[in-house]
Amino acid sequence: MDVIKSTAETADVLFDQIHFIGHGLPEKGILFHWESFNANAGANVPKVDSLPLKPEGVIVLFGCNSKAGDFYDWAYSMVGLDETRIRAFETDLEYDAWEVEEEGELIPVTDWYEEGNESLMDIHNFLGLKKEE
């Protein structure tokens, strides 16, 4: 099983803006304060009506079940319903996490794997990232 450790810095493409966003649930998608996204939020909640994307900009919703729910639909509309400009997770993100002691301090370590992470690999390929051997 290969560990994916690539970064945008090693990609053959240049990104000047990448957002990594939250956690989600099946059917609800990405959550905001544990609630589903509401593009028409009331007066007490700041309303967001667009994402500031360049014409060639892409959206990657990096969070469990982020392809579900109203937020995905809203983000999809921000790229003009162009499926080539948006990627998101259809399932949970599978990963391993542990702590390593360095100089008396516990440092969190997280690794993502190809196996069981088809959505992650789709995003990985979409961004043009290469796997470290």
C-alpha cells in the first residue's frame, strides 16, 4: 500500500488558490455549525452569494461526503455547472492518524492511502499531483 504524500508544490500545474473545507455527512454534505448549508441565510448569518473564482478556477471540496447536500449544489453552480471544474468526496475520507514524539512534544501525523479512497484519488489526479515513490 503506497502512502500519498504529494503536495501542490510538486505538481506540474500551478495553483494560486486552494481551499480545504470541513466535514460532512451523507445526504447533508459539508456542515456549517453542524447544520446544512443555507445559501439564503437569515439576517443573523452572513449571506454568501458567490465564490471569487477566476474564469478557469476550480473548486475542490475536501471533506467527508462533500459531494452531497446543498453546499455542493451551490458550489457546482459557481463553476457554471461544469463538471470538469469541481471535485468532492462521495464517501468518507479514510486515513490513519497517530502522534510522534519529537523533542519531548507530541506531533500529530496523518497519512491518506489510495485503498478505500477513490474520491481522494480522483481529486489527486484532478489536481495533477504525482505520487511519491
